[in-house]
Amino acid sequence: MLDYLEVKTGLTSDNDGLRPVYLIISSEFHKWVENTPPYWKSWIKQNNFQPDSGSFLLFPDKNGNVEAALLIISESSSTFLNNADTNWTDSDWPGIWEMAIAAKKCPAGIWKIEFGNKEFEKTPFILGWGLAQYNYDFPEKPNDPQKNPPKDKDQNTEKPESAQLYAPDAGEVPALIKAISLCRNLINLPANYLNTSKLAHIASQLADRFSADFTLYSGAKLATHAPSINVVGRAAETPPCLIDFKWGTKGPKITVIGKGITFDTGGLDLKPSKAMEIMKKDMGGAAHALGLASAIMETGLSVQLRVLIPAAENSVSDKSMRPLDIIETAAGIPVEVGNTDAEGRLVLADALFYAKKDNPDFVVDFATLTGAARVALGTECPAVFCNKTETARQLMSIGEKIDDPIWQLPLFAPYERYLKTGTSAVSSTGQSGYGGAITAALFLQKFIGKDLNWAHIDVMAWNLSSRPGRPKGGEAMGLRTVYQYIAELAKNH
């Protein structure tokens, strides 16, 4: 099986045979051309090159070999002038996805960013290059050296079999690229390859890599420790579990939770076949949690990290939960199952309860939770619900700056009445057909409480079509934003 913790960043510290890729804003293009060799001017004219954002051109030398490349970047890049008072957390991030275009079109070899008449911060361009390197590799047979050769573990010494970017001082960018690639890999894996057992194994590998303390709750132990997770997953061939690992001894307490439904049939409230088609992505929250944890640990953020992943497959058998069953939760709150296809909030309930017991400084959960959030914000902008308005504002602001959007929806308290039932149990789905993302978040809030700094992120985790640097399939959404928010918490603690 391929090691999904090992991914290519497309970055290198090798400077042998560097070729420049010039990043020029359109308004500076003609001035830049004036200083190029005559045969480049001729080549630009012959290709009828237009300096539009994202336009790309390779330059041959006098012998016909490629010697340089040109990429036109957006005018907003002019806000990115390097000076002592500017860094990538202060300005909008242009250039990420334009650079992804160059990464795919540059031929094999080692390339170096060169600017024309103005200098810009390189971080977003390095990130864009790295994200464009992603390619989902379907698992090959294990121990097949021809199809699955050993990989060089030093990502900064990759052989230039493809285009590499010279970036010896890339900071945290390689860790973020690896984190996003891990997230994408896990979501893209078919459910028969990534069941709950395999997900736990990969989480254990990640924990071992960074010497984190790993605990797995399963079987009878899970039924006692996290009864709601057990009920959701007991019908499946591969049993449910709760993944729990801790890392770090200093700094703010950070708990990251990810919904790990490795496949969702809908249970007895069975989904239509078309709606079930990409439900391998229903563990997208877990993929985000592991990716985020990977970035935090690799960059060595000064935090006390805990990761909780409730993992289950929502399947159909004689052990399936039924609509209107009343089930137990770790918090001792009885829950009436409103719809068996709303299983994600049930497994998150137990995880949130254990997160609350630590009294952390920040709790974030990622979950592919509701279609209602997609109706409200579409597939490319995750919805965020926060106990603290300031946290939501900060997350949205960071997301806007670094082009990793996230948008707040309200924890509208009056809708709590929809969660009431005729018994002492809480309804998992509510009695209204409207505001489904809000009622789901209000349900989760009952298990984390209203006082902790908590963010619930309802995410699609899937690109419906391909764009530069963002291929169709599994996708990390809001991961970079949350990482930056946590980095700021660590810095200011």
C-alpha cells in the first residue's frame, strides 16, 4: 500500500541548472519586454502573446531548448511589495492559483522565481506551485517495487523527474502542502480501501511519526466510552472506533475533531444511489483533522494538541439504528434519532463531550455534515459556526487574506426549540425542514457547551470540477485558515 503520509511538494533546495520563471504583472509587461533579448521579443510577437492574468509562455534559447518561462500575475499582486512592514499575514494573497498554472506547464527541471520590475512576497507562489503537484495515486499492490518504489523521504532533495521549484527557505509552506495532500489522498481513497480500521492505522502512523500519545477505543471499550459512535457504526462489517492522540506540552490547548464516516449509505433511511455515489468523502472531516494535525506537528507549533476522530461506517444490517430510536451518548444526554442519515452529528456528539472535559483554549471540528450548508454557501465555501463572534470574524478575515475562504452562519438560539421532543431526549435533526445547518450546529453545541472557544466547520471536502491547483475530487477547505488561526493563538499565548 502506498504511504499516504509521504507526498511530493514540488520544492527543492538543489540549485543545479536553475531556469527562471518570470512573474510579471500585466501593467508592467511592456516595460519588462523592453529589457529582454531580441529573440524573446520576436518569440512573444510570433505567439501573439497577450498579458492577461494567468497567461503563460515558454522561451526557447538560440538552440531551441527551453531556457525560461513567463507567467502573467494579477494586478492585485502589487499589494505584495516586499518591505520590512509587510508579510503574508497582512495582505491579500494573489498569485496562488496563477502559479499553479505555471507548475503544470513548466517542463522537467529546476525553476526559480524571478520578478520583473517589482519584487513580491514569494510565499503564495511557492504554495501554488506545491499544490499543483498533487496527483492522486490509486493504491497499488503492496511490496511491488516496480509499481510502488521506495520514496526519498527528504522532500527537499527530490530528483527533477518533473518541474521543481527552487525554494530553500519556504518556511511552513512544505508542511501545509503535505497536510493538504494527505487530506486529499484520504478523501479520494475508495471506502473498501479506507475503512475504519485503515483510517485508525494511518492516524497511528501519523502519531508515531511525531511521537504523539495514541489511544484507540474499539469493541466493548468503545460501547462504554462512546456509545453514540458505537450505535452508528455497529451495523458495518468493519467496526467503529474513536481515535484519540495527544502531542505537545506547552502553549494553548487545541483540540481538533474530524467526522470519520468512512462511507455513508444513509442507514435505514437509505440514500438514493446517486446521492450515495461519492459518500467515500464522508470522512472528509477526519481527513481535515489529520492534515491539520500533520501541519501543526511538522511545523512545531507551541500548542498542546489533541485529535479526536470518531470513525464509523453508516451501513445497513440487522444491527442498524432505526428512526426514532433513543440512544445514549457519552455526555449522558439521550438523543432521539430523527433520521439515520444524520449520523455525523451523533458521532461528533461523543467526541465533543470528551473535548469539553479538557477545557481547551480552542476546539474545532470539521465535518461533511449538511446539504443545507451547501445550499446556503455552495460547495466551495465552508460554513463556520462559533460560540464566540470574534473567533468567526478572525477566521473569515484570515480566510479572505490567504484565499482559503470560510463564512459564518449563526448559532441562532431560537431554533433550539426545534430540537425538543415529547420526551426528555433531544432530537438529532429537529422538527423543521428549514435551517438544517443551523439546527445541526445547535445540536452539537449541546455537547460542547456555550462557553468554550469552539468552531464547527461544515465543509464539502470535494471539488466538483478541476481548476489550477485544485483537481476534481477530495479537497482541503479551511485547513490553511484554521492552521493560521491556531498559529496566532500559539504566538500570543
